[in-house]
Amino acid sequence: MSVTAAQGFEAAGVAVGLKSTGAKDVAVVVNRGPRKVGAAVFTTNRAKANPILWSQQVIGDGVVEAIVLNSGGANCFTGPFGFQTTHQTAEKTAELLGVSAGDVLVCSTGLIGTGDEVFRGKVLDGVEKGVAALSADGGEAASLAIMTTDSRPKRAVVTRDGWTIGGMAKGAGMLAPGLATMLVVITTDADLDAAGADAALRQATRVSFDRLDSDGCMSTNDQVTLLVSGASGIRPDGDAFAAALTELCLDLAAQLQGDAEGASHDITIEVIGAASEDDAVTVGRSVARNNLFKAAIFGNDPNWGRVLAAIGTTEAAFDPYDVDVSFNGVRVCTAGGPDRPRDEVDLAPRATHILIDLRVGDAAATILTNDLTHDYVHENSAYSS
């Protein structure tokens, strides 16, 4: 049920023709309370879509009544017309729900630089139909409506003693830090204030979505939103809630990784023995963004030399001649030199684990990425057609 698993929420997903396939393309999620708390994190790309600019203003007071999401058009670099479209989307939603437009978040995903009166009309039609279709069972339909190049919806639910967190996500490409080309909506019936929700969300995204680096490309439309209804009447310990939220975010991030465009390997890069967590993240990300390494994995080649070359471009603290590298449990490099034979490594499975031991400290971090394939190049070369 995803976003409607938690008490106090209704959702819907409808089709209004934004997608040429006729699939669902507008989702609405409404918080019925009693709390109307919202928190969100946004792309760090300086080039931000109109819905991001709007939603950054809305989230300021920590009050959110509803969120509207459309696929089939990013509404980015569409000028004043595009921002007016976002504003009208929020106003239409607010009018139908009897709330303030300043408490309605808006998200869009799709092709950048396109948008006209037809697009606007379809989005507003989607709002009207979506609000009319709202139900406590609408989470599945909503998760379908936000998909673009996704091959399947991403949903997750975590339940604790008397309270629940539910979430939906979309994303299959441009998966890089500063979130990803993702839209994520998370709901909970736990009782939290705005400050607690914001702190927990940032703690969870820091070690989940922000460490998903599929192709090194950062979107203009990324947004992860947490809505709090408080309908369970239970106020959990802050650390317990953050841990449960992190569990859900890690689940959704892994689902995004597993559906990355054209990928044939899901690569987990675990960096240990680092002087600091930041160093571990930097080293892991340097490998995740190295096209030579990613192409080698596509070819089932445990080319550890490309790993060392990639981490050597960073300013992290380590001695390049005192690093261990393992592929799927086989240590092929130790102290910067050859160890076990490469032919002992089996890279045929989709799940691929790279372990890098920097041997200078106790800090660690994990980065999720994918290989670089012919299908990825084909899909993204034909995206606009």
C-alpha cells in the first residue's frame, strides 16, 4: 500500500494523457491529520525545476496538507509560464481540498524544457480527477503514476510498535548525490513535530539516497518528502524513528539501484579502514563514477587496477601502496599489489560487492552504483524521441 499504509493518508493515481502510453501520470497524496507536518530535502543542483522552487517555499513553515506529483514533464526551464503552472497546480489542489495553496507541495518528472497550455491543462485535470479518486487504498495507484523510465514501482513499508512508515519512489536514471532523479514520498502516522521530522529525514537520506550514485548525473527535480499525520497517537523515541526511517529509505534506494536504466550489475562499494566517514564516501564515490571501472564490471572483469586509479584521484588520507581490494569476496589486491588470481572472481551474478580497505582508520561508508552498459547508452540517447 506504500504511502497509504500509515493511518491518516489518502492517495490516488490517475491518467490524463501526459504520457503517450496512456498510463497513470498524476498522483495526489493528502494528509488528513490530525498533524499536518511536512519535511523535505531537495536537489542541490543549482538548476532547479519550477516545482522545486515552489516546494522550497512551501516547506518553510513545516506544514503540509498535500502533495501533487506528475510524470510526463519536468516543468523545468519553462520560464514564468512553468512557475505559474506549478502555482496553479497548488491553487487548484487547495481549492478542491479546502486548504491553503501555501501548504501544497508540487513535484514533476520527465523531459526538461517542454511545457505548454496543453501540459498545464492536463496537469490541472489530473489534480481534479486525483482529488476525486482519493482513497485509503490509493497508494499503489499513486506509485504507478510517478514512474517515467522505471520498469516497476518502488514501494516500502516499515511497521513498529503501534506506528507505521510507508513510502513510494520513482527513479531509474540520473541517480547521483544531491538525491537522484528521484521523487520520493514517505508518510508516517507517528506523532512528530516539524523539527523532529526534518532531523530524521536528513539523517536517513544522508546514508541512503545521497549514497546512490548510479551514473554521476544530478537531476533538476529531485525531492524526498516526509509527511506526518500523527494518527497513531504514539510519539516514538527520536532515535528509534530515525532508525526505522533509515531502514525504509535504504530499502527504496536499493530498489532504485536495482531498476537503473540498462544496468546488468548492482554494485555495492564498501569502503572500510578510512580516516573519516567523509574520506570513505569520497573514495567510494570516485569508484562509482569511474566509467572505466563500470565498463569493466559490465564485461565481468575484476580490474582492480581501475579501482586504485580511481581512488588515487581523491584527497582522502591513504597510501595507494597499502590498500586492499576485493571483488565478491576474493581479495585480488593487497598492499597495492596482486593477491588472488582474477579468475577466482565470479562476476556473473547481478549483485556485485567491492570491498576497499584503506588501512588508515576505523571509518566506513557504502556507495551504491551500477555498471555502464550498451543499453544505458541506447536508452539515454533515445530519451527525447
